[in-house]
Amino acid sequence: MQEPFSKKQIEFILNSTKLWNITHGAVSTGKTVCATFRFLQACNECPDSEIAIIGKTSKTIYNNVIKLILESPELALFRPFCSWSNHELFFKDKRIATYGAKDESSYQIIQGRTLSLALCDEMTLYPINFIEMLETRLRKPYSMAFAAMNPTYPSHLVKQWIDKAEAGDPEYYSLHFVLDDNPFLTDAYKKRTKESNMGLFYKRNVLGLWVLAEGSIFEFFDKKVHVVKKPPRAAEYYIAGIDYGLNNPYACVLIGVSTGQYTQEGKNMWVEEEFFWDHKKKMRQKTVSELARDTAAFLEPYNVRSCYIDPSALPMKEDLRRLGVHTIDANNEVLDGIGIMCSEMSKGNLVVLDRCPNLIREIESYVWDSKAAEKGWDEPLKRDDHAVDALRYAIATHKVSTYQPFKQSSNDYLNNRFDSRRIF
């Protein structure tokens, strides 16, 4: 009979008895499962209900933790005693609150509270001031926190706690996970995950390392591989991405999409054309209406399903809609978008036609901002990034409903028992 936990998960469950108990490292290694299991054990023994589950948002708390409690086989022991109502988890006689730590003002929701227990999901995504406030809330003799996270920059506050744990500080315990620590993953999934992560994302998501974002973002980009003379096949439909600028260059990229439903070759996307207006080089500034008309004319010959644009570009969106262009507010989470672009390019699913010189030039010069990295921010250098931003808007937003590189729904979890632990 297959064991419900990996050796690494069992190690964490048995040894997480300190004030701060941290599981960190690569994606898909079971960190959230063992942290949640240990948290529920502690809830069973806690003498009061000063207990909280914390995540980036209410939605992530439900998707990452609550559904896990209510559906996963590993936590079936606790399920008969759990119920969920109105953003609260009820466990036996305990009433467990949930708090989102989405922005700098979120610390106020726990300010003044005393916590006996806390479960912290995706803790490196919280604002630092929230983490600092949370640290002061665990003030009972038996207070404990269990935290699961993927790594980020090496000077992060939580990484300092991990260093304390490794140095033997009695208040901290940590355990590092790498992708191969999860024996329940298929070799095919591990291979796919390793191949779809490059550079910074490989170091953090596969090796579980706390490293700075530095150097070239598309370090793997090779013109011989990623630049082609013609589309790989006929497009089933097109999408477009727009980076709107008046004081900066304006960029629109046209992307062909083939889902593979009519072939045996799988999905493909390619940047077929670009419209790029640099008023400094052209020696002429265009109005919003002019750029909108030019964009509509550029897209008109193609079967463009959706045009993704920065949500803040309100005048441009209105003008494009009046011209019959279907616009959608783009996902502007920069790091997520870069990760998806890197993954699709590295797998060969996204190429660029050689008739897009501005996009190719920007991809080759796209680098991490070293000054931002020193402050703990993962950001690309804001320089010559207009066409690549347009591409990011389109790829990240169009793929978001069907492409979840490191997550999986709880229904998938139950339907694919052997492969399920890849998601936590």
C-alpha cells in the first residue's frame, strides 16, 4: 500500500514543534500538504480559538488550503470535523478566521490580535510589514505558526528566519524541498517542469533556491531556434497585445494560435506581425485616436479573437472598441507573465517571425533590474520593453484560464491520485 506522505513530508510533520515552522523550496513538493496537516494537528490540541489561516487573498486561501482540507486524501483524517462557511473554517469547537495579506495596508486586520496558531500559505507573497506584524501576534506560551512558500530573493525576512533555524535558534524550524523530494510525481511531469523553467525560475521553482533576479531574462533565447521565417502552420485564430504609450513607443503584436485540435503536433503560438510606433525616431507624435485607427487597420485582415491591453489605457480601449476591436484588460502581474513567456518559449510553443525586429531586439536585451533586486524586488529593467510587454499581456492573459504552471485544481487532485502531489 502506498504511503500517504513522502519521507520529507513526514520529517516536517514530526519535527515542526517550534514557534515558527517553515517549509520552503521547489514547487510541487508537498509543502502545503504537510504544513496544513501539522496545523490541523495543532488545532486539535490548542486550548482556544485564537487561530488564523493566512494567504495572499481570500481566493488563494480557498483554492490552496480550504479545498485541500475538504477534498485531499492526505487530510481525510480531519475532514469529518471540518466545515467551511462565510470565510471561516470550523474545526471541532474551533472557529478559525482567514485573512488576506494582499497589500501594504493588510497588516491592520491582525493589528491588536493575539494568535495561538497560524497557517501561512505562500508567505513570501505577503508584504513585509504584514509579516513583521504577524511575528508580534504570536505571543502566547504555546503559540505556533506553520508556513509554506516558494523562495524569493535571499535577503527576504523569512530567509533570515530560515538561516536562524539552520544555526540552531530554538524558536525556528525549517525544511527545504527540491522537486525530486516528491516520489509521487511522474518522471514525465518532473521532466516537463524542469524543461519549462529557465534561469531564475529554474533556480527557484525546481531547485528551491533563494536567489536574486539578475542577468538576462530570456537567457536561453536563440535566434536559430526561436526566430522563424514563416508561421509553423495555419492559425486557428489570432490574438493581439498592446503596450500603449504616447511619451514612449507604442507597440502592438499579432499572435497566431493553433491549439493542435486539427493536427497531431500540439499547440503552437507565434508572433506573426508587429506594429511599432516610436515617435522620437519617426519625428512625429500621434494622437490616441490616430494610434487606435492604425491598430485597427493593422489587425483588420486577421481573425483576431481578443486584443489584450493594459487596464489603465482607458482612452485607447474606448477608441479601439468604437472601431470594433474586442479589447480585454490584461493580466499585469509582471513576474507571472514573464514566467509564462519563458516557459512557452523554452518548450518551443512560442516563436517569433523574423518580420518583428523590434520585439526580437527587446527580447535579446530584456534584463532584470539589478538595483530593484538589491531592494528585494523582482522586476525587469524598464528600458526598451514595449513590444515585449505587449507580448506578455497577450500570452499571460490568454493562457491564464488554461495554463497553470504550478497549480492544479482539487478536482484534478482527486481524479489523478498518483500525480496529485505535484501541485502543493
